[in-house]
Amino acid sequence: MAVQTFDTAHEDLIHDVAYDFYGKRLVTCSSDQRLKVWEHNSKTNSWETVDSWRVLWAVFDAHDCSILKVAWAHPEFGQVIASCSFDRSVRIWEEQDHEPKNSGRRFILRARIPDALKSVQDIEFAPDTLHLKLAACAADGVVRIYEFLNVNNLEEYSCMEEFEINPGTITKEVDGHYCISWCPSRFPPSMMVVGCGKEAKIFRQDGQGKWQAYEILSGHEDTVHDVSWAPTMGRSYQLIATASKDQHVRIYKITSDRTGYHAELLCSFGDHNVEVWRVEWNVTGTILSSSGDDGKVRLWKASYSGEWKCMSVLSHDRQTENMEM
């Protein structure tokens, strides 16, 4: 497996990288308060920027503070990007096809959402079957769900729902850390998993349409940095992965029967031996990637017997270690 690197020319720490639906574009965000959009050139097999005057393609002073997360909307709704920041805002950007790629005006600001009382720590667009919705969780301990009522005019949005992650508690910003991931299933009910402190909670809508916490994904000994809900692809159960400060990657199995939903810890891996920051599934939900402070990306896959093992390790120095399954 080849490891490809390129210079982003960001002037500070890069906090997040997000691919579009097809994996042919990516957007990076940084503490330099900028977003940069890149395209993959299949002829040269390289990631290229097109803006000649800054060697960039779409760069804009996006926020007033460090940008923490970015997310692409489903292409059904156009080329739309969301970003969130320490400045307590969420911003929505849309590509303008009529603008030249080297103009600096290719992506324009469509909406600025300043509802959060503290820094916005994570964002994710809902599955396209739920229309164009965006969930945002902030250090104030509240998840807000926005719906863009007119995809042709993204300035028209409404906060349709909001709920407290830990009702009845007051979380200081320095202590509150949250992350979020939608359930990608096309079948009701709508669900999402929210990482909060040393646990993760599965939220879903009750009979009145209100979001409530149900199953708890426990077993973490320190802060949960990231959560990722796997695509089902015909499985009779769901999988959720977590990345934690306790140096472990965990996979949970979610099943359902007539009595409701049930969550169990499927496996836990401490191979990184350092803080684990991100987990992400492939499009089929069969391979999990994790990254940590060791500068390595580990790929996990279930064997024929159902046992999850590390199948490959990708290193920042372009070395690849393949494991026996």
C-alpha cells in the first residue's frame, strides 16, 4: 500500500482533513484560520492546487480562531462544506462553478451559525435520506441539528432540534470534550452516537420526536476523542468505533430485538501505545482506520472467524507494515 504525501502550505497545525463523497477532493483546516480544498490529478497521481497566485485553489480567511473540524455534504446537495471553530461558530461554504479555480472566489460563505455558547468541537452532515441536515456539538454540552430548507439557498436554515448531552450538568469549557457521528442506516429511527468524557452515548428519537440518550458505550478509562458509526451494508447489527485518550481503539456491536437495542464491547486494542485521536470506517464498514500520537495509521479488519485484527500499519515515514490475518 503506497503512502503519498504533499505539502499543504498551512502556516500552523492542521486539525482535520475530510474527503468528499467520491474521495477525489479533500479539504484541510488549520490553526492558521484557513480552509484549503484540493483535487486529485489521476494522470500524475498527485494532489494538486490550482490557484497560481498562492499555489492554492480555494483558500479563505474562514474563521476568527483555529478551525477544528470540516465536513462535506452529500454531492446530491452540491459541493458544500461545513466548518467549525473555537470562535463558537459553524460556517457553510458552497462552490461556485462559474468562478475560475484560481480566483480565490471558488467557494463562498453561505451561512454563519453563531448559536453555540462555547467552542464548536465537532460537526457532521446527516445521511442524505434525512435531507440536508447538519449536527454540531459544542463545549456547552449541547447538540444542535440544523436543516437547510432550500438547497438552492443555503442562507435559509433553521435549528430544528437541540438537546443536552448530559442534562442537568454544567460543563466547563476546559473540561467538556464532545464528538459526534450519525448512524448511516436508511431505516428509522434516526440515531447518533456522541462521545462525552469517558463514555459514548447512543441518542435516538423517542415517540414524540425528542432526542434521548439510551445505550451507553462504557469501558473507557479516559476521554473519548472520536466516534465513528460504521455503514451497515446488509449486516443484521451495527458497529461503532471509538478512539480514546487511554490509548485504546474500541469496537462496539449494536443489536436490536423486540425488547430494544443492546450494546456490547466487541474488542479493544492498545496497539498504538499512545493517545488515539481518530477512527474512521471505509465505505463498506469492513475496515476501520485509527490514528494516534505515534504518527501511524492502523487498519483493522475482521477475520473469517469474526476476530478483529490489525491488517496493516501506515507510517508517516512512508513505511507500510502488513500483518497476517
